[in-house]
Amino acid sequence: MRKLFAEFFGTFWLIFGGCGSAVFAAGIPDLGIGFAGVALAFGLTVLTMAYAVGHISGGHFNPAVSFGLWAGGRFSGKELLPYIVSQCLGGIAAAGTLVFILSGKEGFAIDNTKAGAFATNGYDAFSPDGYSMGSAFVAEFVLTMFFLIVIMGATDKLANGKFAGVAIGLALTLIHLISIPITNTSVNPARSTSQAIFAQGESLSQLWLFWVAPIAGALVGGFIYKLFLDKKEDL
């Protein structure tokens, strides 16, 4: 249960900090943090929770990461479902908290006809810069694949584990700097699900892509590291 609570709280912090920065702080005139600030916020959530609870659960906070680590031989398949449920519940709880805070502002409403409403992910008309479904799929696939390679390399027994959280947090920051204009950046099905549940509308219809593409990319990234980059024992 300690592991599952760690995943719940870690994912809560990722969604609350990352999506919260997008909905509260990104668009404030003159003082807003913009895309770069949101990207940094997502990276900081993972970095801080990696050191806070990563030693308890491994610090996945993301169903795609759990699948990728399983593919890479670093995680037990029997723990996949409990981890994913905990991650999704943590994300939904964070999104609900964001809605509660936002409701304290007069006139608050989620306009789910606009791209990126309530920090949702999307493609075509719901991509922040109008990217197609194919572009969105490839971006989410490739970025999650490389995210897993970074995670597996940074946490390899031959790497300097003290800096793993820094490398992983910076990788997530870079991923957001690249792809916020494309999909509003997912690479995390729990993150996409939590926002779509409250935004409803087209973000729910497009949610499939933000499960399939990140998980597929993570599986490939995990297999690549295991097969080609992991140090094999000498025969």
C-alpha cells in the first residue's frame, strides 16, 4: 500500500503542479509564465516527487512509464494494474482540486470548444497549433519512447542514481518545450484522463490517442533499452 499511496500522491502533484501552472499562471497578462513556464513546472513536479517518494514506489506517476519499465524488465507485470489505478485516481483527485479552486473565481467555466481548455490534450482543431491526428500520434509516441530511454538510463545500476531525478525532470521539461504546441503534451495517460473527465466534450473523444501513443512509445523505449543499451553479463 505504501507504493500505491506514493504513486497516488506523486501523480496528484504532477497534475496539480503541471496542469495547475497552465490554468492558473500561463496566461496572466504581462506576468504569465507561458509555455516555457508550464514546461518547467511539469519537470519540477517529477523532479521533486522523484526524491520525495521515488524510493518508495520507483516514482512512475504515469501509466506509460509503468508499462515501459515492465517492457524493460524493471517492473513486475502483476503490479501494473494497481499502479495504473493509483496514478489515475491521483490525477483525477488533482484535477478535481483544480476545478474547486477555479470555481472560486467569478465567471469560471471550462470552454471545451477551445484547444487546450482546462489543460486538455488534443489534435486537429483541439491541438494548440492545429496539428493533425497523425502528427500528434507520432509526437506522443516518439517523445514517450525517449522519455523511457532516459528513465531507464538514469536509473541504471551503473549510472549515478543521485542525479536520476534531475535527468528525468529535465527530460520531461524538454518534452513539454517541444510538444505543447502540438498536443498540449501528454506522454502520460493519467494526466490526459484527469483533465478530459472534467472538460468533457471532444477531449474525451480524443482521449484514446493519449493512451495508445504514449503506452506504445513507452513499450518500444523499454524494449530498446533492454535489448540494445542494457549491459549484459559476460558469458
